[in-house]
Amino acid sequence: MAENLNPVGMAVIGYGGMGKGHHVDHIQKTLGDYFRITGVFDSCEVRRQFANENGVHAYESREALLRDPAAELVVVATPNDVHEEIVIDALRHGKHVICEKPVTLSGASLERMIAAANKSKTLFTVHQNRRWDGDYLTAKKLIESNTLGRVFNIESRVHGSRGVPGDWRALKAYGGGMVLDWGIHMLDQMLQLMRGRRLLSLYAQMTTVTCDEVDDGFRVLCTFEGDVTFMVEILTSNFISLPRWYILGENGSAEFDWNRDGKIVKVSDWENRESVPVQLGVGITKTMAPRTAETIQSSPIPKVDGAWSAYYENIFDVIRNGAQPVVTHDEQRRLIRLVEAIFESGRTNRVVEVE
């Protein structure tokens, strides 16, 4: 980025947990040289008052925010059902726009938003910030470096034990549910890891253990070309969590958690296939007997660190230096098509062909 910075004026619509805690607070603490917060707007008067009390200017209306020439960039951090309306309004006012995930609730809605961005000739992108999670970047390095040999199965899980949050995320009308909440992050990561491979088909199962109106969890098994399967699982009624990542390659396996604590186990001698029968249950087996110690080697996970600021640094470069956005329209098109296919499979209990 340029040495002589001209900070981008940035306003946030929606001063809830994400708008305040993630966008406004993080920007002020870590990227104040690149962005200047011009203010926020929230439809809740109490939140506007809270912003003012904390030294953040609160616009009296969305229109007042969008009329402010100092607000070059608008971040939309509202419930999912109103993303389209607000994004298109901001684009029509000539603003650059970052929309919180999920960008919207249907492919048709996304196309209307993209059309408005093309007409305004301003930036429109989505806050897919978990592309910079250290655990994801670690998985990416393991796969790309061929550490495990040809990878043929990947499992990505997020487990919780508190059900769906008791706010708008539990209501269908607002775009609630885990597919559109945590799922949209993990599915985006999957598509990034499988970049260049067609998604052939998927089969999805939804759970409604703690919530009747929306999914409180799901698992989806995706089959990509090249004989690679990828399972994404988001569950909110787990009191014993499985590994965040479980990756299988021809020459080894890896498992690790959010902190990248785990291990890699690789075969050191494929030709030595001797095994000692073991008792499993009431029978004995050679097939499932563990490999002997001299034929395998174990090592720690090589950790890769991520930096959330990289997302906003790219936004600055797009606006000030003409760079390309790292989160593109075509990537969001593919992601929303995937979400629609997951809902279709969950509704029909059938395998769905995707690409």
C-alpha cells in the first residue's frame, strides 16, 4: 500500500455485535491510518445513543448517512433479510459497499445487487473474513504443499452446545439458521480450498434439535471432480466436539483444532504391510490392526498465522490504488448457488447435482 495514506471515510449501518465490535472497534484500534469512521446508523434509537455516548457519531437516519460525502465506504452489518435493500440504496448513492455475510438470501437477489454495483461503478464486496483464520490457512498449506500426498477427503467442523442464538438468527424471515450463519464461512473456505475443481454433487442433512423454525445445524457431503470428498458440519448441540479439521491423503492423515493443536501421521514404509492381529470386540482382525511403529511417523501441525486486517487492507487498495478485490462477485455467485443446493437437498432428502 502507498506510504502517503489518504484514509477512506467509512460509515457502518447496523451497530450491533458485528457492526460495533468487529468493524468499528477493530478499525479504530488497528487500521486507523487507512480508514476514518465517519459515523454509524442503527434503526434502534438506544444503539444510536450508545454510539454517541462512546464517541462515535450516530446519524439520525440512513438517508443522512448516505448523503454524507465524507462516507465513501458503507459497511452493511444488519440482519440478512434487509441486505439487498440497503446495499442497493448505498450503491445508488455512489458509495463503495462491504456487505456482511451472507451477502443475501438468493441468487436472484445477488444479481440485482451486482447489477446496481456495475451501474454505480463502485466497489461491492462481502466480508468473508474467515479466509484469514489461522486454522484455515494451515489446512490450505497442508493441502497445497502435498504434505499428505494426494488428498482425497477433507472434513471441516464447527461444534457448539448452545443452540441457535435467541435473536433474529432463530427466525426464518430474517434469514436465520446455521447454514447462513456459520455455514456460509465454512462453505466459502471449502470453495477456496477446492478452487479449480467442479462441485459435482452434494447431499445435505439439516438438524432442528433446539429450534423448529430454522436449522440449528447441518452436515453436507460434497463430491468434487478428481475424486475428492469434502464434508462441512456445523452443529450446535454437541457437548463433545470432534476435530475442527480432519484431512486424509494417500500418504498420511492430519487432525487439528482452532489453535492448530493436533498432529500429522504419515506412512514411512509403504512396502512393510505386516500386521499383528488384534482383538476388537469379540473378534480378531488383521485388516484393521494398527500399523507397526517402524512404518509410521508422527509430527506436529506446521502452524500458519492469519491477519484479519488483510481483508481491509485489500479494500483500501481497491478504493485508493485500483487493486482487485479478493472477494469477487463470481465467488459469491458460486457460494449462493451452493447454499441453495444445500437447502434443496435438505428439503428433498436427495443428492443434488450442482455444477
